[in-house]
Amino acid sequence: MVEVSNLVKAFGSKLAVDDISFSVGDGEILGFLGPNGAGKSTTLNIMTGYLSANSGTVKIGGIDILEKPDEAKKQIGFLPEQPPLYPDMTVDEYLGFVYELKNCKYNRKKHLEEVCQVTKLSDVRGRVIKNLSKGYKQRVGIAQALIGNPKVLIFDEPTVGLDPKQIIEVRNLIRTLGREHTVILSTHILSEVQAVCDRIVIINGGKILCDKPTDSVSSAINKNSRYKLKICGPQREVMTALREAEGVEHVEVTSEREKDSCTFIVESSGTVDIRKSVFYKMSENNWPIIGMAPEGLSLEEVFMKLTDEAEPVSERSKRRGRKA
């Protein structure tokens, strides 16, 4: 549905986007991640037609957004980080204004009712936008993106400034929208990406560092096997025995406790399967293993590892020096 090919954008001598390519399929929810200055917002602005690229193409439903911008933009609903709202309008007035602005051809009354139902705005349609909570204002921003029923929805930091309850509500809404739309979600909240997105693209320094399904991002950079174990036994002795098990390279204990059990993270070198050796080692001491599950790197760890590895050594040293 969305194809980004060899995209390059420079501001003077600085390359903001450096020859990146990726695609997003129908009904897919893509998480687009990157630290400040990574080239993320520049890429989104090119994808939505707000900026032109130095080279490369962006196609929406097969239509080049620079060659046929009007046709391509009809297929895009965009929510920028600051929703483009008119605070003195009522919700109804504003959505009607957007309907006219987009030259929408759907039945006006029915279409706006459907949009308000999906975004749960039906009860506040007559209220002035400036009097709404931050969460409802964000919903109005999402509603304007839905008008015209675009095939592609692009959300830039849709949960910034929301409280935990509102964040969950917006996440659920994005999941619902992903059933019928292609969604690109740009955010700094990594747990949000993990909860909502099918695939993750991580960008830094204008280059794509990772493009993987959400559930395999961790294994893409973590070459070791890690397991989370719950074992009933004395902590120190269990730690010692685990380190002696064949193939085990690293052991650490977590703060999790459950009655007489402790929880450990056990890591092997390479692709060695340590489950049998750990089992036999624990059985020698009659320490029951009451839980064992694969444990990948958290998305936060993946993000920091990838962006840290891509950072020039000189810049990394400066940053660490400042922290010290």
C-alpha cells in the first residue's frame, strides 16, 4: 500500500534522510521509531506530501505522491503531533469544515456520524473544542484524519500528553483502525509500539537500522539464547549451579519472588540450547523448575543497542562523558 524507495533528503550539507526504502502492506500497523533528529519526521513529511525529496519516490496505492499529489493525498489521513484544530469551533463545525476541505463525496451526515462513532465523539459533537480534555482533542484529531475514509493513516506521536487511561483508549482505537486501514505510527513510546504494531522500522542518522516484525526485533540483534527461569531453591546455591550448567554463559537474578522460588535470567553463547543441561543440573539438587520461558531483549534495549551502535564513536564518547 505504501512504498518508499531510495528516499534522500538533504538540508544544505546535512543528510536528513539517507537512501532509505521500506514498504507497508494493506491492513498492516507499522511502528516508525527514531530518536530526535533521526530523520523520522522528515520522512513522514515527504510521505504526506508536505516536503519534496532530493531523490527517491513515495507511492501511495501505486500513485507517486510528487507526480500526482492530489490523487495520492486522497488516500492519506494524517495526524501531526499537534492536531490541526480550530479551538473556537464545535466538534461538529470542525469536522464539517474538514469534510468540505477534503471535498468528500460520501453522504455528509452518515459519514460524520460513522467517524464520530468510531472515535467515540458522538456525545461531544456540540461542544467547543477548546473546552475538551486533551484526550478528546486527540480523538478529534484522529477523526479529521478519518474523514474521506483514506486507505492509509499516519499518526505522529498520537498519545503525547495523555494520561494512562487515555493512552489505552487511543491504542485500542488504533488497533481497531488497523483492521481496515494501513497505519503508520510514529512514536517515542516503545511499549506503545510493542502493544499495537505488527512491524517496526527503526531509523537513526537518516538510515534504517532495523525493519522486522515486532516479535522478532529482539532476535534480530541478540545472538544469544536467553531464558527466564523460576526455580525453588536457595538463591546463592542455585546461581552457582546454573553457572556450572553446560552452555551457560551468564546468569543474573531478578527481583521477582514467589513463595520459595527465585527468578533468574540465564543466557547461553550463540545458539546453544541450555534447557536440558539446566534441567539436569537442577534435578541433581532436587530444585524444581516451576517456570521456563524464552526471554528476548526488551524493545527499549533493542532501540538503545541499535541507535548506540549506529552513533559515531566520537559522539558516543562525548555523550557518555557528559553523563559522567
